[in-house]
Amino acid sequence: MRLINTRIVLEEFFGEEIPMYSILSHRWTKEEVSLREWTDPLATKTKAGFHKISNACSLVRSMGFDWLWVDTNCIDKSSSAELAEAINSMFGWYQNAQLCIAHLDDVDASNAVLEAMPTSQEFLSQFRASKWFTRGWTLQELLAPSAVFFYSRNWKPLKSKADLINEIAGITGISKARPPWLRMSVAERISWLARRHTTRIEDMAYCMLGLFDINMPLMYGEGARAFVRLQEEIIRTSKDQTIFLWTELASSSAGSMRIQAMTSALASSPRAFRDAGMWQPQRRPGGPSPYFITNEGLSIRRPLLQTAGASPGPLRVCERFSDLIDDSDEQIFWRLPTFRSTLASFS
């Protein structure tokens, strides 16, 4: 793990050698500084990214921290092996940090606003609108650290995650009243990412590895296949059947939303889970029946329901599933076309 000494010197640590450190959460902009550029300070001191790191170092040094981790210049992104290791380790790095400072570069809080927080409507309006809450990578940066403190564009202290828990719940859909988020359903955790975005398509999957304690190879260039691989890895380690409670949406020629015909039991994007946050697996002895991915698709034992007049079509995952609710009066089901499907195996 590479850390910045808060006096602007990079050092590398391994295993138990890693000292106590703070960590920066931020939204990437055009003038970020890479590891290679960081070694030439004369050429990078004019870049906004350098000043961001320098200001972060000054801030955490004033709080008693000697070390800071920043994702822009603490990873050698020219090495695919180091990048893969870093992305698979990143959730743990945020989790193990003693402090996370979140820089909101689009929140410009004046002294008057700061004095009135957190009741100031001006501040709350800016906070809710911050693009920090729209990025894929900042989801784990919000969830993993035990302590997150927010700072404005000009590095003025705002409030902590604990202070703003009600606002954050409203912005993200992550309910403060629920159990620890690691115990929440697969569908609910994916739904938190549904309204976020990343620059690279693959990162919509890679930024969720830590949320499911998954370690998998990175293959930039695979596109949406990365999210399919993530779901396959989740299925290998979990019996939570809420992973199938997604609804694929697509824009019609008229610009409205319509249900898209589905040809897989797995979703193509986290956006398909945007309305799946309500589902929780039924807590019962023995749990749901096991299922697994085969070379022909999904193998699962479920009751089948054939509806009158149903015409042959691709596999559809309906909105309800019998292992997912406690109310026995409601039935949740798969619908399968009348012809034999080669996309999935059912018994």
C-alpha cells in the first residue's frame, strides 16, 4: 500500500508495516495527478489535482495524521497488476482508515451558512445536489469508513456522516433504520448503485466488489459483461435469491420507458435494480434452496406457474419470488415460456 507522508513524500508499506492513516474521498476532475506525475512536482504544482492533495495533506496533518491515501497518485495505474490489486483491496483500505475526509468540490459554504448548519436550507440544498453522491466509486467510500467528515470546496469543515445521517439516507436511499448494511439483501445493495454512474462501464461492477466481499480479475474492455461476472461471483458465495428481482428498462422510440424483453436470469446493469431495494430474503430455518451457475446457465429448483394464453417468449423474472417474503398469502413466481429454454436449467 502506497501512502503520502503529509509533508508530501510518497512511501510504500506492506502488511503489518502499514501505519495509522487517513484517506481522501473525492470526485475526479480533469486535472488529477498520477503517480508518475507526482514524481515531478515542478511540472504538477500548477494542476488542480496537486493543490487538492496538498490541501488534504495540510488538513489531516493539523488533525495529527502523518499519512494519507489518495486514489489518484497512490496507485500505479500503468501496471494492470497493481491496479487490479488496488481495486480489489480498496474497500478494505477505506474500512481500515482511521479517518475519511470527503471533499465536496461543488459545495461552496460561506461563513454564514457554516454558522447555521445543519439547518441552513442553503447548505442542505447544495449538499443534496452534490455530484459526489452520483458517482459509483463514492458509494463504498461512504459506507466503508467508520468516520467520514465532509469538507466544502475551499476546505471548510461541514459535518460528519453521523451528523448528516438523515440527509444522507434521503439522498442515497440507504435507510439509517435498517440493520448493518452487510446484512441487507443483494438486491437492496445493488439498488444503491442504480442511480450512480462511472466513467468506465466496467467500473459499475468493479466499484461494488467490496460491498459483497468479492475478489475477481479485472478485464477492462469487457463492458457490461463485468456486471454479469459480478453477479455470477455473488451467486457462488450467497443463497440470497433477491439477485433475480430486477426489471430491465429501456427507452422506447417515443422516449418513454418500457419493459425490455429479457433473455437472461442475470441483469445487464445495476440500473435494473433501481426498484428492488424493498426486497429482503425470508429468514427461515435452512434458508432458500441452493442454486448455481452451470455451463448452460442457471440451475435452480422453483415452482413453475403457467398462465392462460401465455405465448412463448424469453425467460422473464417476475416482481415477486416465494423465498423472499414472510406473508404466505402472497405468491411470488417465475414465468417460463412453454418451449424448452436453453438459456437456463430448471428442475
